[in-house]
Amino acid sequence: MGNVTVIGAQWGDEGKGKIVDWLASRADMVVRFQGGHNAGHTLVIGDNVYKLSLLPSGIVRGTPSVIGNGVVLDPWALKAEVEKLQGQGVTVSPEQLWIAETCPLILPIHRDLDALREDASGAGKIGTTRRGIGPAYEDKVGRRAIRVCDLAHLGDLDPLLDRLCAHHDHLRAGFGHEVIDRERLKNDLAEIADFVLPFARPVWRDLDEARRKGRRVLFEGAQGVLLDVDHGTYPFVTSSNTVAGQIGAGSGTGPGAAGFVLGIVKAYTTRVGSGPFPTELEDADGQRLGERGHEFGTVTGRQRRCGWFDAVLVRQSAAVSGITGIALTKIDVLDGFDTVKICTGYRIGDTVYDYLPPNAADQAAVEPVYEEMEGWSDSTAGARSWAELPAQAIKYVRRIEELIRCPVALVSTSPQRDDTILVSDPFAS
Ligand code: IMP
């Protein structure tokens, strides 16, 4: 039994929650390795619905859950999420939740900057979640972040704040914003330190021990490969590496720990925020996908843009992330379409591409080349075996496998955990 790494293979919101919950219930440890509380994972367990943004999904079932150093941590958001879960009867204690001491913190000044920039960007805005994710990562690589371990040394904060405030005050002044209230920031940090510190530990050691003992670890990715800062639709991306290759650097383990890389893939395509989206549908079909798929963002409530399945992008995601197999989700949303389309290439003028060109202007200009297939009228909702799927739906899945050059490991046919067609068990493969 090896480890499993779950990542989104599109622009996020692929329906990771259900699959991750199923895998988390069989893992010994669940690890987040990038992103922050910009993520939104919905877990449906029996009659209860849990919405997680920052906490690893294992937390709901009491599985040891790790927030790795590759995550940017908003300590106040953490407190709110922990308290909300506790209100739903979930135990969140230092026995279950382990936070890397080296996690950079998201501070209120990061949220400020995120919003100031977005508001000033007009049509060019990224459409971020405004949670300070990007500015916090900038301070990390700029070597001026305050990290979880610094909360244990409040007396030594001044030189760190000097570096941080000098940088941010210049930026804020440029936006006509007031300078940082340093005393208030210090007091806020001192206040939240007592909440965060009991969870802080050298998680790289826990991971090393888990490896030596042959424990099963689930690495839980957030967002999706097309939002990766290197491999995504730059600059309309998030500020972390969302590819599977990030697990090592983002948690303190070796790259070989990834195990089976499961890419979560929606049977059509959605995106929140700005940026290129070659197969976007701004017609009745797009509206229908949005309505049937309940395509509203978990974090911001924004309506998601919808379009046909883009095999070019998913093939690219599978390649850059080393995806072993995919979990295809929400196929039932396509039930009842007379025809369904799959994008198999792009065109700009006379030039045909079998990948998404890297330049933002080219990405905005590509025209999708479609392959059209007959749809199916019977329902796929709740199917648990291939035999329960209409023949045309099976053809659609098989064609996707062929085009993305990656096998389907499971097909999810409703938010309920058992409504799944299991082809190969990622933990057993
Ligand atoms: P940021 O991560 O808040 O900086 O936002 C950057 C881009 O990533 C925006 O287009 C967001 O809509 C998108 N994004 C961030 N997190 C998620 C997510 O969990 N699902 C889908 N899109 C996301």
C-alpha cells in the first residue's frame, strides 16, 4: 500500500471533496502542501455538510492532519474554521492537527494589498479570492514573512516587522492607503499566538516517521494544475505550485512520497475568476451546465464560468503533474444533452496547436477545435457500475481517456460517497 496525492487537473473546483474524504478515511495522515484558505472543499458525510478551506479533509474523521510549510496560514481564518467545525461536533486538537512551524503567516496587511491591487487593476484584474494569498507568498520568497515559529518569540518580532513594514508601507502609500498600525499588528499576533502554537511542530519529522513505519499518507492538493504559478494560465493563476511535484518542498518529504497521483477531472470545464478559457460557453448550454452543476464558488460564492471538456488542457495537466489516473466527476451534469463536445486542439489563424501556448495573448486568442459526440438521455446519477451507465456515456469516458492519455481510476456520479464506479483503488495500485 503506497501513498496517494490528489490534485485538481483543471482550474480547481473539480469535486475533490468527496474523493479526498473517501481516501482520507483510509489514510493514516492527510497533508496539505500548498495554497491557503483560498481553497474550498465540501465534504458530505451522512446528513452533515462540512466546508473546509484551510484544514486538511482528514480532520473531520479524526485522521491526523498536517498543514505543511508550503501552505500560507491565516491564523485568524484558522481559528474561525476550527471553531466552526467544533460547533459541528468535530474534535480539533493538537492530537489531530499538526502545523509546520515554518508556515508563513497571512496577515491583515496581505488581505489589504490583495484588495488594493485588485481594485486598482480594472479590466486586468486576476479575480483573486482577496484572501491575501499572493501577497503572503511574495513576502515568503522576499524573505520578510512572519512565520508560525516566530509567534513563539514575540520579543524578537521588531526586526522582522521593520523589514515587513518598510516594504508594505511603501506599497500602501502608493495606493494612497494609511501606513501599518504596527502596535496593533503586534498585539493581534500576540493574541492569536496562544491559539496557534499548540498545533505547531516539526511536521517533516512526523512525515519521516510515517514513511519509516510504512504509514499511508494522503497529500491533498488545492486549486488545480491550470492555476499553478509555473504551469497554469499565467498571470491568471494562484501564487503557489499546485502540481503534484510540490508535495516534497511543501511538506518536507521526498518527491517519491507522492505515490499514486490522482487527478480530479470534471466531465466538463469550469473556472472562477478572470483569464483565458478556450471552451467557455456563454450561451444556454453554459447556463445549463452551471445550473445543473450548482457552479458557485465555495469560498467567494461567485458564479463559475462553464464550458465543454477541454482534453488538450487536461492532457497537459496530466503530463506536467505525472498523473497516474483520474477521477472523473459530475458526469451526471451532462445527462440530457443531445450532443456533447470535447476540445481536441486549438487554432490561431492557420496554426494548429495540440497544447495551450504559454503567452497570455495567444491563450486568449485560441479557438477550440471540437469533436462532437452523441449525448445520452438516460440518467447517470448514482451509477455504481459501468453496467448502470448509458452506452454513450461510457463512450464519452473512454474517449476522454484516449485523448488525455491517462486511465480513469474512478467515476463519481453524485455527491454521495457510494455513488462511485471504482476501476482501480489508488491506495492499492
Ligand atoms: P488567489 O489564489 O486568491 O490569489 O486567486 C488567484 C486565482 O485562483 C483566481 O482566479 C481565483 O479565482 C483562483 N482560485 C484560488 N483558489 C481557488 C479554488 O480553490 N478553486 C478555484 N479557483 C481558485
